[in-house]
Amino acid sequence: MSFVGGGTIIPWALIPAAAICNVDPFDLARRNLIPVIIGLVVTTIVAVFLI
């Protein structure tokens, strides 16, 4: 399992999305932090049961 390079996709996608919506990128990242963490935890739990 390899996650090399995947972490750079989200920060680079966040900047144009924030610019289009005229929102501060840090505010957008702060608001999306909890849903992203919940999604990662749920996905990890489901993956553990599937494996």
C-alpha cells in the first residue's frame, strides 16, 4: 500500500477552490478538517473489517 504523492493533491486543489469562492484558504481548511478526519477514521475502520 503506497500513498506517495497523494497528500499534495488536496492542498493544491484547496487554493483555487478558495479563490473561486472568495474565501480564505485557511478558513476553508479549518472548516473541512473535522469531516475529513471523520471520513478517514470511518474508512480505516471499514477497511480493517474488510481485510
